[in-house]
Amino acid sequence: MQVSYRASATADGDGRNGHSRTSDGQLDFQLAVPKEMGGPGGGTNPEQLFAAGYAACFLSALKLVARKQGVDLTDAAITVDIGLGPNGQGGFGLEAAIEAELPSVDEDTARRLLDLAHHVCPYSNAIRGNVEVTLTVA
């Protein structure tokens, strides 16, 4: 694969209760284990960051496939929920739920576009076969 862009971030401290920053300084924040996982809360966590990145990436992929098919998705929005839990093998795993708000298209068109975007999106391609992903239309 010929890389078009490379991002770089560094985490230090205690990992999930630490600090992270990108090499360009655009992101610089404290990390905290969520209260739901027995942590202090009060900071972001890797699952929130993954959800935000996946949502933005998936929306871009969705708009790309829609544009190629002559469909206007100006009013589209994507919400991604990331779940974390034990994988039953001594480690942890993720699940993802992608919900699309596509008020300007019918449900069949929306579902077709979601499926196409799921095959184009680099986040979807990276986790395919490793993370259960559900796609829904709001």
C-alpha cells in the first residue's frame, strides 16, 4: 500500500490513566478510565477517540459512495458507539454500532449506501473479521 498520510501520537503515564498527544500538537489531552470501568472518569478514553475517528471516516466514505451514485447526503450524520469487554480468551475485544441519519433518502437507498461505505471506509476495512459491526438507519 502506498501511504498517502501518516498520523503519529504518543501516550505516556499509566496508559488509560495517562496523557496523549499528536506529533503536530493538534490533540493534547489527559486520558482517564471511565467510571463505568472502575476508573476516575474526567478524561477521554481510547474508545471515545476510536468512536469519533470512525464516525468521521465512515461519514466521508458514505458521502464518497453517495456522490459516485448521484445521491446528495448534505444532511447526513453518523454516530458510532464502541463497546469494550472481555473476549472470553483472557483479553478484551471491541464491538461497533454505526447509526446513520439520512433523512433525504429512502431506507433501501440508505441501507445500500451504508453497505457500500462499509466496504470503502478504512476503519471498517481495518477491523473487518475482528470486530462485530452493526449498521442501522435511524
